[in-house]
Amino acid sequence: MNPNNARRTSKVNPNNRITRRKIFLLAFVILVGGLLLPMGVIRAAAEMRQVAYPPATGGNTEIQNTGEHNSSKTNAKGPGEISQATTGTAESSVFAASAADLVITKTNDYDFDIGTSYRNYFKILITNTSTTTDFVGLITIQDDFPQGELTPTKVIPNESCSIYGNSVTCYYTTSTTIPAGQPLDPIRINVVVGTDALPQSKNTVYLDARDSNEDNNSAEDIVDIRYTDFEITKTVNNEFPQEKDTIDYLIEITNNGPYSSTNAELVIVDQLPIGVTYNKSNTSKGTYFPSTGRWKIDNLPVSETEELTITAKVDTGTTEDTITNIAFIDKTDVYDTNPANNSDSAKITVEGTDLHVKN
């Protein structure tokens, strides 16, 4: 072999070395870039999720948030600097807390009655206590009533509120506006009261709204349930009359408390039985109707006793008969927790006429 040819063959072309170096450097750049790119994207996304609410200046403000991230990395091993820029842009809709302060209250105008009554309703009021800032935004109200105690039957306004089982939910859209210092239209909830509510029942209503103070976004109301103990006693002035004798029945009703009867709905019934005939009557309060035997009293305060006296004549043909007269409470406006003493009776036994023979 020609020595000159051998030397030419063993020489390395300088251009080839430069080309291989460029290829190596390019491969390194691609490798490092592939590792750094996902990290930049992840970091940018994390920063975009950290949304800071600006100070509120009015109602609920919808904020369009744009997150942007730029990162630069240097390749310490390589001959040059690698610049990796990652930009992320996102828009998210959020609602800032309003500077307005909403306060919710729940009240009742009366003590409640067992069952259905005009007295049995709650009033819920939401007021914007801010003096300068209107509230604009979504409002949700939730009122869950205790089972066996209070059952909602009607809610006003019905276009915003609904009854689901034992709960009432009211929903107001994002366009709802409560001017500064003004209330939202009041909510009224009618309920039926069960005996489990005695002697009082309580529950809490909750307000969900993005206002400036959440501490007053719930309200508890405690309602007293009216009840009492009415007691009836009945006596007769002559337990062993004779035919055609006149007798007096005395009926007494006492309110042992703790609540008074006030609504002219206390009715006692004393219908005279067969064997005696009505003559006259007298009451300390109220009116007695002999045709029906109903004694109606307008009111009966606690610890007060009222009387009804019925005068009757013993009928002929009743000798040796035992005649029982019963008086009982037929209707009350206050729930009676002790029905065992709501009636009483008096008995007479008619004796024969004594014959006195003169000598």
C-alpha cells in the first residue's frame, strides 16, 4: 500500500468532528428541554390556581383571572445557556365576598298551639346592614324542622321557596339585589305542631351568601307551646230526692295552668239525662244553652274557677231509679296535658214517697 494513501486515510476531517459535536449538543438540548418543559407547565398551572380575591368594593364582583408563568433554566454542563419559557393562560370566573353584611333573623309572633292554628308561623328576615353598599348575588336559605315537633305546611313567597319533607329551602338568583340598609321581602312559614314539641321547640335557619360577615348568617328561634290542665268537678245538692223534687247540679271548671284560655273556645257539655227536667240555670261566666247542654266560656285565666248551676225537677215514675249526670270538656283553645280530670259525674237515687197514717 502506498504510505501516502495510508496517511490520507487516517486523517480525520475537521469538519466531520464539528458536525458530530453539533449533533451531540443538539441532542443534549432536546433532552434537557423535554425534561424542563412539563415542569414549567405544572408550575404555571399551580400558580394560576392560587387566585387572590381583591378587596371588595360593592356587590359580588365577577373576576376574570389570567395566570402567566415564565421560567428560565441554564444547562450547567453544556457549552451554552438553554432558555426555556413556558407561558400558561387561563380564565376562571369567581365571586368575591361582598362588602355588604347580611343578617338573618327568625321570630314568632305568638306562642304556638298543638295542631293547626293561626298562631303557628315563623317569620324569617334577611337585612343588609351596610349603610353604603348594596348586596347583589346568590342567596340560599335552609330551615330544617325537628321531626315530630314542627311540620312545615306552607311557605311564602312560594315562587322562591319550596317544602321538601320537613325542610324549607329558599333560593334567590345571582341577580338578587338588597339595597343598603334594607331587608329582603320577609319569608313566612306555617307549621303544624306535634305533642313532641311540648313545652317548647327550637330550630335554626341558615343563610348561605358571600357577604362580609358569616357570624350572623344563622338564627335560632325558640318557641313556647301553649298547654294547661283544665279540671271539671260536679256535685248535686240532694243525692236521694223524691219524685217532683227540685235539685241543683253544680259544675265547676278550674284552670290549673300554666296557660290561660283566651279565645272563647272553651266549651263544657252538661246534657241533663232522662229522669230529670231542666228548670233554670245560672253561670258565673259564659252562657249555658239548655237545648244542647253546652256551656261556652270566653276566657279562663290560670287558677280561676267558674261555676254553672243547673236546677232540675225529678220526673215522676223514677222511684228507685239511679240517674247519672255527666259533665265534660268538649272543646278547648289550649292543649290539655291531663285529660283524666276533664269530666265528672253526679248520681241521684230516687226514693219513694213516705206515707204517714194518722190514728
